[in-house]
Amino acid sequence: MGSRLLARSAAARLLSHLRRRTPDPTHRLLPHGASLASLLGPTGDIPAAADSALLRYPARWSSSSTAAFAEVPMTADGLTVESIAGKGWTILPEAESDWRSHAAAVAQSIKLIKKRLKWGWILERTKQLAVVLEKPDLWDDPVFAGRVSREHGELMGKIKSVNQFEQELIEHIDMLRLAREENDNELEMESMRALADMRRSAKEKELNALLSGDNDSCSCFIEVQAGAGGTESMDWAAMVMNMYRSWAQRWGYTITVVEEMPGEVAGIKRATIKVDGEYAFGYAKAEVGVHRLVRISPFDSGKRRHTSFAAVAVIPILGDASSRYQIKDSDLRIERFRSGGPGGQHANTTESAIRIVHIPTGISATCQNERSQHMNKASAMAVLQSRLDQLEIARQAQMNAEHTQSLNEISWGNQIRSYVLHPYRMVKDLRTNYEVSDPDSVLEGDLDDFILNYLSSSLDEAEVSV
Amino acid sequence: MATLSLSSRPLTFLRPNRTKPPLHRLLRHKPLASSSASALTPPTPRADPSPTPDPDPTPLFLRSASHPVPAAALASFRRRAAALVPPSAPHLHRHLRWLLVDAAADPSSDPALLRAPLDDLEAMWTRHVRERRPFQYVVGNEHWRDLVVAVREGVLIPRPETEAVVDMIRKVEGFADGWWADLGTGSGAIAVAVARELGHEGRVFAVDVSEVAVEVATLNVQRYGVQGKVEIRHGSWFEPLEDVKGKLMGVISNPPYIPTDDLPGLQPEVGWHEPKLALDGGKEGLEHLLHLCEGLSSVLKPGGFFVFETNGNKQSEFLVDLISTKWNSSFHNVEAVLDFAEIKRFVTGYRR
Ligand SMILES: C[S@@+](CC[C@H](N)C(=O)[O-])C[C@H]1O[C@@H](n2cnc3c(N)ncnc32)[C@H](O)[C@@H]1O
């Protein structure tokens, strides 16, 4: 872990020695009893090069993964992260120099992070992948092998980073107590500061752990569709779309309109935007579902109250080519705008909408935003590809497709949020009960609190299932 | 059809059209708001449909963004311009959006930096809406395939149907390192798109009889940096190609093919504004196509490919029939190819 403190203190070396001699052989991290030791491989830093070499040569990997032992980091007097978290030490504000409080805060965070990462599942999955990686014929299918070793590498990375964090906590605690014993004021202060720093980075890690899903780091498409109710709902759909555009803008994401079907009088019937940037999908997926608006209708001369609905779907744009759905050209029907007349040199038009239908699945995509048919076709293909990828994700993982369902599948009963402009003003998330009394700022894209609340509640309250 | 004289040469079109350099005439324009005539009432066609040239021949989108305009003034232009167009004309609203995209380097800055004075933009917009001057001439470009092709009055605006030509020839064996001719290159759209896909040895000879076309094609070739692959030659059809006779991998042409009799009935954007030289195919619209068919076998090398765009089913069927009977000994696999509207838009074949 190469910490500054270790390097400058002989005591530190002594300490880590001590720790190494006293592993707890009975320790079980996993609820289902699998020992961490058999899963983790070396706890020390594997140099990056060796790491990837191991992944490339499964045979060598297997020998080292079974040979190595992981230890649960433990202080000289036997404290572990888990036991610290269980002590119920009072957590004081960060400014208070109380190591117990710092340690308890960090330990709580680590617990939360593990929960968000689905720790039990990760360990189990890593174990399974390691078994697969040992198969001698694995590389006969390089695409599959690549996918397995990539996933294994990613999971190992997560495990390693949490383990290092735990180790760091333990070492700082040891160091601090040692400094006290030896009346080394400077070292004590430094350790205290290090613990306080850890609290801050732990909070950051908690947030990052909210976005640790498979496709969370991807860019995405956001689609909004007006519910029944004509102009009223179409206007609402346009407001919702604007909300996402502003939200994405705040994040510095790049936004492209892919498709837009305007309403006859106002608003949109349906629209799709592409949101490009890191973690766009991870955040936006929290918005999937039906959004409800209550207001005095600007379109109703009788000034009555109306309720409108708009449905939101979010589709990840997969970066990894090998996991993408293979589209056959012969399965596509490409429909273009036709002037209807003789065409060619007779006609001048800038209309260039393209619709592509994937015949076997009936899934289609339209693009009319680009100025040439050629480009519209490319954009529509990208949307179609992602829609088919989405199907593929659901099929392959047979996972709960809640976050990636398409607009067609959204049931209008699945209301996630209510926006009330009259008779009182409030936005309330029906899943988390999080609410604010300032709908305007939400409609201007101030959505982060809703999103984070939802992400944390959905992960933190989820059953840990393996 | 059968009565057509197959040896007729398109004499009337051999002389280059002497388009004068665009007049730097300042367009006088009324402010949009004070207009009384309905925006959509087309004016009666002028007796002389020759296009009014733009004061600045440089396409708008290529001019330098050197005209600061306060954001508020730009916004009020946008409102005035939009008010000229009814909601029932969504394409015009789209055009307004694109006009602003092309006219402003960064439309959200204040002041916005425009590529033309606001007054000029007003004038351009009015002409577009009132005189049905094609939007592509207004902004000076057409988005075609993945290219932004510069265009101006005097060259044909490339059509979406023609995009398919590039895909067809790309599939020809030996495409990448072959020599190709694009006859009647106009803006150079086909030549540039082809050149961008060629290999090291590949070349395109882009021929046009129109001086404006030669100028605009040169601009587009330079913009896409393919001057090493495209040679632009000024002249009529095969005449400038004496030195490459028998060496061409393929010939591509979208010649003028509209029957002279049909010209008066054309959509105003086309009939009033696009060059007759690029549209008028003479009697039955076949004069140039027939001339091209005749010269084909002497420029193509054995195994060489050709693709012509035509006016549609009637012309294509006629040409397929003609080539595979009269010149059966020179060509094989001659067929009509559909465009996206399922019209037989192209005739393709191989030299034996
Ligand atoms: C229909 S336009 C095609 C332009 C361009 N290839 C395109 O597809 O957009 C026909 C072109 O043929 C040119 N042309 C007309 N007569 C010609 C001739 N005798 N020799 C060479 N080019 C000619 C016109 O100037 C015009 O640019």
C-alpha cells in the first residue's frame, strides 16, 4: 500500500509484521460461508503487467489464484473493519479529532460500499469466473474468453480496491495508537488527518459504488413519450424532455436529438435524444417510468385542473463491440422519406427522415434530425443497434429488465414521480418518497437528488442475492 | 421511343454556359416585419428564370464569422423569421434552425458571431420563403452522404437518390485502385465521395462543361483534401478524356435527363433556380444519356463498369433494352437498379 507513513516509520514495519503473523483463520466474510482467502488471490499489489499476463494465460492464473491467501486486515489487537462497524462508536463531525469516530464512519461506509457493490455476489461471481478461466479450451472461443477475462479483471479490480481501503484504515488505526504509545505527536496528528481524509474519500466511494452496474458508465438514449390526453400530455412530454436536456447539460454531457415527433398543437408525441458522456446511463436509468403532472391546463379555456402522463425509457449504448447484437443486413427494411413525385432531378427537398425496421423482432428506429438521408440512416442504425442490444442484455443475463425496458413495455401504471403545480407545489418520487417543494428547479434539470436517492434506496434496500 | 434517333448528339449543350461572375449587387430588402404579401404566396414565375446571384459567391457556411450581433437582436430575427412561416410548413422551421446553425459560429454566445451581417440573413430568408430559392443555395451547402457539399447558383444541388451511386461502384471488383470518370460532375459530390474511398492508385476524372461547376467542384475537392485523387477537367463528356481512353475502371454519370417539354412544370425551387444546363435532357430527356452510351465502350477497359442515373422507369427500361440489344457484343449484365422509392433510377452494366 506504499503509504508515506509506513515508509518513514520503523514501527510500521514492525506492525505489519505482527499482523502477518496473526491472521484469523476462523474469519468468514461471506454470509454463505465461502472463504475470502480462496477467492481473492494475492492481497499485495500485483504489478499491472503481471496482472494482465495472468489474465491472458489462464493456466498460470489458476495456479496463483489457488496458492495465494487473502488475509482479513486486522489491527494489532484484533480489530477488523467489520468489528469496528459493529461497535456502535459514536460518529462525530469530521472536525472532531476522535479516531474512534473517524474509524467508525469509514467502517460504516465500507459496509455500505460493499452492499452497493453486491459484495457477496461479486465474490461468488469472481470465483465462478476463475473456474472458467482455468478451462484449457477456453481460448478456443476468443470472444467468450475475452469477455470472461475482462469481467474477471473488472471484478478483481473492485475487490482489490475495497480491500486496500480496509487495509489502509487498519494501518492508520495501528499507527495512531502506536504514535500515542510512543508520544510521537507529529505521527499522531498525521494519522488523525489521514483518518479524516479517509472519511471524505469514503463518501466519494459510496457515491461511486452507486454506479457500479454493468453498463452504468455507458452513454445512453433517453426516450420520452406522451401519454393519453392529447395536447395536454404532449406539452408535458416536451417539458419532461427539456428537463432531461437541461439535466444533461448541467453534467456537461453532449446531447443530440435523434428523433422528434411534434404534437399537432404543442409539445411532442415522442422524442429520443442521445446523451453522450461517462455514466450517463448509470444516472439516467433512475428516471425510467411514468411521470405524472397535475396543473391548471394552459390549453383549457375553462382553467380546469388536468393530470397528464409521460413515459420515459433509457437505453444504454454499449461500448464493447463483442457484446453487441449482430444485425444481418437482410433482416432490415429501410424506409425513407419519398417525395411521391418523379424524384431525382425533378425534386428539391431537405426532408431526409429514415426509418429502419428489424424484421425478425419488429423493433424499429427513426431518425430525421440529420440533414442527409445517409446520416439519418447511420443515426437510426445506432438507435436500432442499442434497442437490439438491450434485448440481448435482457436475454443473456435474464436479468430484471426494469431499467432497460423500452417504451413499448412500460406499463402506464408504473408511475415513478408526481409533479404537482396546483393547488400546491411539489415534486415527489413515489419510489423513495423523496420530495421537494420547488417544481421549477426540478423541471429545469435539478434532478440529481432524486436520482441519487433512488439509486441508493434501490441498492441499499435490495436483498443481497447471490 | 423507338423513333428516337440514336445518333443524335447533344449539340445544343456543347457550348459551356457563360455564366458571368456573380454580380456584387447589393440586394435591397424590406424589413421582414413590414411585409404585406403572404409569405407563402409564390410570386408568378419570372419570364427569365435565371437566378439572381448571391452578392457574395462564397457559401455562407464557409465565410468567416466576423459579424458580432447581440444575442437579443439574433433572437428577434429568429422570431421575425419564424413569424413568416406558418406551423403547417415544418420544413421551413427546420430550415430556419439550420440557417442559424450555419450562420453562427457559436449561436449561444453574446454577441453571437455571424458569417454574414444580420441584414443579409434577413434578405436570404425572405428570398427563400418568397422566391422559393432553394434552401441549399441560401446556406451554400447540401448535406449529402456524410459530406457537406458546397453549392451555389449555377450548379445542381446533389440529390439524395444519387447517394446510392457511390455504394454501387464501391462493390465493383478492383474499385479501390481503379480509374473512374464522373461525367457531369456538377458540385463534385460523387467525385469527392468516391475519392475518399479509393486506395493509393485510385483516381477520379471529374468532367463538366460548366465553368461554375468546375469552380465549385474544385472547392469541394480541396475542402475534403482529395486533390491528389480527383482531376477536374473542363469540357464536354468524353472530349477531355482522350488520354485515358480504354483505361477506365468505370464511368459514373448523372447527366441532365429531364425531357425539355417537362421543364416548365418543374417545382419552382428547381425550375426557377437550378441551371437548365444541369437538367435539360433534350427530347425525351435522352439526348445526353444516349451520347454517353455510345462513347462508353471506347473509354472503359475490358471488365469496366458503368452506372447512369436516369429519369426513372421509362428511360431505364429503354436504355437497358437498347444496350443489351444494340451493343450486346460490348456489354453484359446490363440492368435497371431501383432507388429508395422503388423507381428504376439507375442503369448499370459491365463492358465485356
Ligand atoms: C444533373 S447534373 C449532375 C451533377 C452532379 N454529378 C450530381 O449528381 O449532383 C448534370 C451535370 O452535367 C453537366 N453537363 C451538362 N452538359 C454537359 C456536357 N456536354 N459535358 C459535360 N458536362 C455537362 C452540367 O453542368 C451538370 O453539372
